Amino acid sequence: QEYPDKRITLYDIRDELSNRYADKRVPYHGLTNEEKFYLLSNESPESFKEGSIVLCKVIGIARRKPKGDEPDIQPKRNEETGMWQCPLCLRDNFPELSEIWNHFDTTGSCPGQAVGIRVRLDNGVLGFIATKNLSDQKITNPEERIKIGKQIYAKVLRINYEKVSADLTCKTSDLNSSDDKNRDLYYDTEAADKAKKAKEAKKNKSKKVNRKSVYLYNAKYSIATA
């Protein structure tokens, strides 16, 4: 059986004699919101930060409930079908204008205007992607482009440590603008470069084949007409 180092005991005795009744424990301090966030998500400031590319799953559509005194509510009428459309939920099967106002007044009847989508990241953090950050093209109804349950890649814009959530973007321009420092710690840069070069080579090869086929087609056509 090994005995502990006696020098440690001597050092403790010396400290006790030098500073009698001194409390050597580190003062307690509560966790900050940022520390709680990384504990709950099992992440670190290096692995999850603003600019990181993450994989997430669409779990729902975020909507803004209508207000009774909202001045911007202007129903639209489809001249071809004669039906009226709700400007918030975009439902377009109201035969009369009065039915739209009843649609607003009835509690829970109008789900509200779609303002974005809600997603869940692999680490359990909830995310929000605004409608303007879904695509480089203009989108009015997210339900037409995104299906619930679909997995998409997104880029972290802001982190809300208090609510354990994040604001994201999945626009192609934002995803392509990410640099190496925002990549995952285990991101295979060499394999990614090889895949990118292979894709460019395949694209250039297809361009050459198309030019050759056009040339041969013109040549056959000229011979046939001669």
C-alpha cells in the first residue's frame, strides 16, 4: 500500500499556522447565461458561435397572430375566381368579404401571418429563420418552400443565451460566404477541396461536350443540305 506524500500535509500545516481560520475555498458565483447555454447544449464557444454552419430540422411555421386594431389588414379579391383572400394566413376561399372579418374576429380561426420557420438543431437548441432569410429570392409564404420534418443547413446569425435559442439563415449567399474559421472542428478541408475541384472539372467537361455536339450537328446539317 502506497502512503500519500507527507510534504502535502506539511504544506497544509504551514498554511494553517500562517493564516489561522482562513477559508481557502473559492467563493461561489452563479453561472452566467452563456455558461448555462453551453452546459445545456453540450457545446463550447469554439464549436458553436456566430457564423457556424449547422444542420437543423424544420419543426413548424412561426406565425404572428392578428390584432383587432391592426390597420394594415386589406383583404384581396381574386378577379378570376371571385374569392377573397386573407392577407395574413393567405387563405383564399372566402366568397364574401364579411366572412374574412368574421375570420379575424373568431378566436383561433386565423392562425396569423407566417413570419418564418422554427427549427431544432442537433444539439437540442431551438432556432428561428425569418422569411427574408429563407432564400435569396423573395418568399411570401414559407409553407410553399419548406416542409415540416425536412433537414436543412443553416448559418448562425445571433445566439440568445438566455432563451437557449439562435437566429439562423439558410440563404445560399450566406452559406457560401462562410470562411474556414467558422467550420466545424472536425471539418475535412482537404476532402472538401477535392470534391469542389472534381465538381468544377465535371462542369467544365460537360461544357466541352456540349460545344462539340453543337459543332457536329452543324457539320451534319451543312453536309445534308449541300
